[in-house]
Amino acid sequence: MSRILIITLVLLCSCSITDPYYLNLNSVRQNEFIISKIDTTNEFRNENIIDIYSINSSELDYLLNSNSNKYKLLIFFTNWCPSSSESVPVILNDLSNIDELDILLVSPDDWVRKKNYLGYINKYHLNYNIYLLDVFSYGEKRNPHYRMRKFINEICSDCNDIGGFPSFILYDQYNFIIYKHTGEIDANGITSKMQN
């Protein structure tokens, strides 16, 4: 009986371990992590400021609809997953010269990871905004896979095969999904879908 009690206590305590990013988040420290919402005015699209933004599915719709490029590529990635963090800058570099392609980088991480992503932008000299999933829409803490799944379910009813990092969703000019892929891929894999 005491063995069951000890096991139960250990399990309960392990569930309450807090991610160090969330410790001591007083109001002053929270201000360090403030992430801008997407401004749905025309001025937002015309600014050349690379930054971290919060995003939800309706804001993604706005970004897709406000872009006149023939194709839009949504890349789900994280900076803490080795294959994702290393392969995404390579494919971004390879795709950067395609004028008819707009690229949106989305991470399921939340606002407390803002500094990590600013460092990632600087490390790889990225010329793309990074969109972190909105805390109020998708919850915060601990489970980026849950947050990503909730977001993907809102934007795509037929994307159950998308999961993991990196993942790619390619839209045509009418915002129909023409290609989905999870895992590393080279630029030729994307451009071949654009030519079909």
C-alpha cells in the first residue's frame, strides 16, 4: 500500500514541474516577452521590420488573402528541434529568390520564447517574420505539439498527416492547399509542386 502511495506522489509531483521559462514571471519580466499582434492595416504589409508576431488562424487568413503572390508556403518549425532549426535556414536560402513565393514561418512556441527566436533570426540572418501561436487561442506552456495540432485543425480539415517539425503547407494563388509535407525537404521538392 505504501508503495502505491509513493508512486502516486512521485507521479503527481512530476506533473507539476514547471518549465523554467515560466518561473518568476512578474509583470516587469512579462513585459520582456510581449509579442505584437498582427496589424491588419495596410501599413503592416508595407513595413520592412523583421520581428516576432503572435498569430491565430484568422490572422493567418488575413496574411494569405493580403498577399498577391502566386504561392504561399507555411513552414512549421521550432528552434529547439535540431533537424528543424538546421534545415529551415537552408530551404529559406534556396527559396529566397523565387518572387512568386511568400513564406510564413510559424512556431508553436509561445511568448516566453521570444528572445530565443530573435536570436535565431540574428544567427541565420533571416529576412522573414516569425509567427508564434497566440497564447489566448492555443494555450501556453509545455505542449507545442498540442498547440500546433489545434492551429492546423483550424486552418486545414485534411491535414491530419501534418505533425512534427519541420512541416510544410503550400498554398496556390487562391489559397487552396496544393501540397503538404512533414520532415525535411529540399527546395526542389517545393518548386516541383509549384510547377505542376
